[in-house]
Amino acid sequence: PPGVSDSTVRVIRAMCVNEGRLEAINSYDNSFLSIGIFQWTAGAGANPGELARLLGGLKSADAAAFQELFGRYGLDVRLASPTSVTGTLLLNGTELKTAAQKAVLRRIEWAYRFWRAGHHPAMRAAQFALAVSRIARFRTVSVAGRPLNAWLSSELGIALMLDEHVNRPGHVPGTLATAIAQVGGGDPTGWT
């Protein structure tokens, strides 16, 4: 995509090896339904999920594609704000807040609809855009007094942190701080 570096594309590709392809579907874990290269979920239990953010991005970027893929089946999204990283799904106007309400997403027709959506160019573009924004969310997080990208500048290092951020975002600073302490810290600008 325009404006995205080849390096960022390589980082996202490396991450996809662990999470899945653009059309990957999971409907068996405690988050009810997840899709795509980062397995964006509907959210565990009564928690909001990033799947709503992904679908919100699709809806903003290509309302016709959103309608074709999801809207015609009664699915919509609710985000707390345009910049929210999570939100809730609505089905026929009812917000899917509880585990019992989200269980409908485990049905085969929803797995199939999301799998098919994963093949649509607009949905693929929405996934990639959200993946790029995910990297931006953690690259400058402060770790041991410096931004994360001062400690890790290689594509592999960023891909490893991205992998952890996808699965346990709150752990990223602590994991890296532990590693930095084990190598003695110091000033990374002189590292080779």
C-alpha cells in the first residue's frame, strides 16, 4: 500500500506466520470469533474486542464492501470513539455484550461469512491498515528510559515485539525491560 515501507510489510509478514492468513478463522476459543492476520477477536466474555475496530475500519474505508460482507446480515459495530482500539459488535441492532450473546458468532454461517470476507480486497486492506497502526502503538513505548524502537531496530526485533503485543500487549514493556537488564542495559546507540 502507498506510504507503507517495505520493512513494515516484512515485519507484518513475519508476524502472520504465528497468527494466520488474511482469511484465517477461529471460532473455538474464549473470544468466540477471531479473524485474520492478527486474529482480531470479538472479545473474551463480556469484554469488547478488536474485531469491532477492524470492522469499523472497513466500514469507514469502504461502506459498500462492509454492507456486502456484513451489513446485509445485520452485523454492525460500535466503538467508544473513532480512535478506540476495541468495541462491540451489534447484530440486528442488539449489542453483543455478554458471552451468551456473542455465542451466536460461533455458528457456521458466521465463520463462513468471515472466512469469505477475508478474501475481499477491502477487508484485506482494512486488516493491513490496522496491522500497521498496531506497530505504531508500541514502537515508542518507553522501556528503561528510552523508546522501544531505540532498543530494537531490526525487523526481526520489531516482529517479535509485535507478536507479543498481539497476544499480550501489556507485557511488552516488561518483557523488553527484563531482556535489557539481562544484557546490562546501557546506551543502545553504540550497539552493533
